[in-house]
Amino acid sequence: MRAKRKPVLRFILGDQLSRGIATLSDADPRRDIVLMAEVADEASYVPHHPKKIAFIFSAMRHFAAELREAGFTVDYVTLDDPANTGAFGSELARAVGRHGAASVVVTHPGEWRVLHAMQGWEEGAGVPVEIREDDRFFCSLSQFRSWAEGRRQLRMEFFYREMRRGTGLLMEEDGTPAGGAWNYDVENRKPLPARLASPPAFFVQPDAITRAVLELVAERFPDNFGTLEGFDYAVTARDAERALAHFVEHALPSFGDYQDAMRQGEDRLFHSVLSPYLNAGLLDPRAVCAAVETAWRDGMAPLNAAEGFIRQILGWREYVRGIYWLKMPDYAHTNRLGAYRPLPGLFWGAPTAMNCLHQCVDQTRRLAHAHHIQRLMVTGNFALLIGARPSEVAEWYLAVYIDAYEWVELPNVQGMILYADGGYLGSKPYAASGKYIDRMSDYCRHCRYDVKQTVGERACPFNFLYWNFLMEKAPMLQGNQRMTMIYASLRRMDEAKKAAIQDQAAAFLGGLSSDY
Ligand code: FAD
Ligand code: DLZ
Ligand code: SF4
């Protein structure tokens, strides 16, 4: 009698929930074992928002059920399994022993920290571990590396054009961009008209699997920032595809126009809220971009909306991933502007009279989601202007958003909001005064501060912090060509006003507390 061949153990991580994942590409359901594990290390390496943990655990459990239906044997270790050792490496070693596996196959993880640990798994498990490329992105890491080679500074716009040419997305047959321009931002970013209604929200009722996960998370993570109430995210690929269809029908047509708008009481406006599904593997970025291009070609959405949206995914999402893997692990420690202030407690929910911050942090607490302009121009801008320590800011963004994995969060924090990388990702800091927030939102109308005042008891803190930041960072920033105009305005400001701004900023910064 021939001996039974030993199984291959196929280890799937919580953000690899794609049927097309490289780990499974040559899997034999009759012989191989799929391993999935809820582990304490991953659930607590930052204090994740409870909705983020619930989303990942529920999506993992649904994915395991789908694989079983397709004939796979799935060994699923739950967080409350008494034998669970709490870490990827030790769970893998245990499973290799349990199943007498001949080898392990896994896909390249999304975080450097996990890749680093993965390199020791072979020794721990005592069998070969094959790490496969994650091919769920448009641009491979080697392709990005070749593109970046020899460039001192990278620019997203040039990368994006290459990606358009390479994929053919929104391209004419003669090789020119659809409509004749690469970018339609001049038509985008309008303030929201008072009477414009938001699109209807997409939601999914929690099923029995999600309800069990919600109970587990409530019990195990009672003190984490954020609420589990009203959990309505999709947790299967099928529902994520419904979320995509809903977005294309209801929100895409106005996505470009109101991409930068914010309105009190309206959390999502015309944003897609597809990032959790894209990043966990429930949605394929190619399918998302194709659906949006089709909507434009069918006359269901204007070009400025389709281009603006596709640029976020084909451009920004791929670009930040490329930078992350090119620059890690050093990228996490960059701090070019020398920022060392502890993160104020208001980020974790301590009361603040600054209405814009209160609204964005409170929305984050409720939903584990805030849209790009809230992350960039409200919380991000504030962190930049007060000189918050990059590592604490990065931990906050990684913890509180449902879509946060380090490969996408870190370049947005170090590069986009904090300029900690000295201009490698973006050409200048996104610093702004309260005027920007006032133009793009109604937050200022409901605030105790006056956005029109720069100094004085009711002056909007964004105003004096902005000018104070420019003065303080002048040695590093005033040579930046894109900041010439603003430094010219600063030079024209009279000295008494400058001194008053600096005094008020110092008093405000001195009063910030990291308690919450
Ligand atoms: P939409 O506005 O509908 O955009 C569509 C898609 O484009 C998003 O789903 C996302 O996949 C992609 N996208 C848009 N902007 C970016 C960007 N700057 N970088 C990468 N992808 C982008 N996005 C994450 O997915 N995870 C994060 O951890 C994350 N952290 C961020 C931290 C900061 C400081 C900032 C400024 C931005 C961060 N972003 C992050 C980018 C962006 O804010 C979110 O992708 C977006 O808000 C998700 O909501 P949405 O799906 O409704 O986006
Ligand atoms: C974010 C997360 C959490 C909270 N929990 C788990 C888990 O228990 N098991 C798992 O496989 N993945 C989890 N994840 C996602 C991982 O952190 C993610 O796969 C790694 O950071 C690599 O990107
Ligand atoms: Fe924010 Fe200033 Fe406007 Fe208040 S006045 S909401 S602090 S920008």
C-alpha cells in the first residue's frame, strides 16, 4: 500500500481573504490543509478599534466557511481556543505538528514586522516555508523598485501615468488619456451645496457569525477606543461586491465634485467606504477600477469622477505600498521636522472645544472610518501643526481605522501628513489654516472659536498654529519652491502680530494634555 502524501499547510492571514490569493493557487483540497488563526498578538499590537477587530475576525470566519463549502479542510483557531498560543509563528508550528505537514505556503504579508517574523517560521516549524508574492496589486514590488530607481524624489502623478499606460485604464486606443487630460482635479473639490442630499448608506445586518464575534470582541477588548454599536460592515466578498455596486450607482457620479467636502452629521458623503474590503482581500482593485471605468463608458458617471476615483486606487494606493516596501524598516523612524510632542488625549476622545477635531474623532470612535480629507486636513493637519511625535501619530492611525494596515497607513502618516520623510512622498507639507476647513465644511459654524481670527481669545487654533508652524520650520521649509508664496506673506506680516501668534501658540501648546 502506498503511504499517504503529507499535506501542505496553507496559511492565510486576516488581510488575505481572497479566493485568488497566491497561497491557494495550486492547492489540492483533497490533501492540503488551510490554516487560519485569530491570535492575541495581531489583535493587540496596537489598541485596534473594536469594529476593526470584529470586521477582521468575522470576515476570516466567513472566508473559512466559504473555503469549507468549496471542499477545503480548514483548521481555524479561534481567539478563545484554550490551546491558542497567541502568535502566528507558534500557531503555525503547532499546526504543522498536528497535521504532520510536509511544508508551508503563505503569501507575503502587508506589514514589515510580520515579514520579519515570517523569516524565522521555517526554523520554528521545522519544515520549508514558501513565501509567495502578493499579486493582488497592479504593481509588483520589483516593478515599483525599477520605477523608483535613480529618482531622488518620487511623485505620485508620474507613477500614476505609467500605471494608466500599463493597465490601459481610462486610455484611448491611440495611447492618450481618456478625455485628453491625465487628471481632472480642476473640476473636483467643490464645496458642498447646502441642499445637496447625501447618497443612501449601504449597510449589512450582522448574521449569527458576526454576532458571535461582536460578543467575543466586547468581552476581550472592553477598554479599546471605539464602539461596537451599529456594526454594519460587509464581511463577505459577496456583500463587498454589493457595496461596490451601491457606490457606483449612488455616489460615484458626484465623487469627484465633492471629494474634499465635509459636513457635520454626514459621515461618508460621496466616499465609497471600500477600503476595508480592498485591504482585507474581499474586493479586487482590478474589479473595482473596471466597474468604475465601465460606469463612465456607459454614461453613468462623468469622467472627472471616474478618473478621480481610479487615481486613488491605481495611483495613491499602489504608490504608498511601493514606498512602504522600498523604504522599510527605516521609514518608520523618520522625523525630519523634529517633532516630539506626545499625542494629545483629544485623539483618544478627551473633550475639545475645536469642533472640527471633535467631529472627526467622534466619527472615528463610532465608525472606525473617516474619509480622506478628515484624516488629512483635520486630524493630520493638527498633528503636523502641533509637532506630534510621528510614532504616536502612526500608532493612532493604525489603531483606529478599520482599513488600517501598516503598508498603507505609514506612508500616509510619515509622508503625506507629517512630512517626516523630508519630502520623499510628497512635495510639501499639507499644512493649512482654519480657512481651508471653513471652505470645505460647516464645522466652523458650530464651533466656539472664530475661524476669521488669528489671535485673541476666540481665535481659531488652526490659524495661530499654522503661522507659528511656518515660523518655527522656516529653516527647513522656506527654500521649498511650492512654499514661496506663503513665506512671502509671512515676511510681510508685522513683527508685533508674529510675536502675538507665537505667544498664543506657545500657551495653547503648553495647555495640551495627553490625558484622556
Ligand atoms: P474613497 O475616498 O472612496 O477612495 C477610494 C479608495 O482609494 C479607498 O478605498 C482607498 O483604497 C484608496 N485611497 C484613497 N486615498 C488613498 C491614500 N492616500 N492612500 C492609499 N489609498 C488611498 N487608507 C487605507 O486604506 N488604510 C489606511 O490605514 C489609511 N491611513 C491613512 C492615514 C492618513 C493620515 C491619511 C491622510 C490617509 C489614510 N488612508 C488610508 C487613505 C484614505 O484616507 C482612505 O483610503 C480612505 O479614507 C478610505 O475611505 P474610502 O474607501 O471611502 O475612500
Ligand atoms: C489586524 C488583524 C487582527 C486584529 N487580527 C488578526 C488575527 O487574529 N489573525 C490574522 O491572521 N490576522 C489578523 N489581523 C491582520 C494581520 O495583522 C495582518 O494580516 C498582518 O498585519 C499582515 O498584514
Ligand atoms: Fe476647527 Fe477652527 Fe473651524 Fe473651530 S473654527 S471648527 S477649530 S477650523
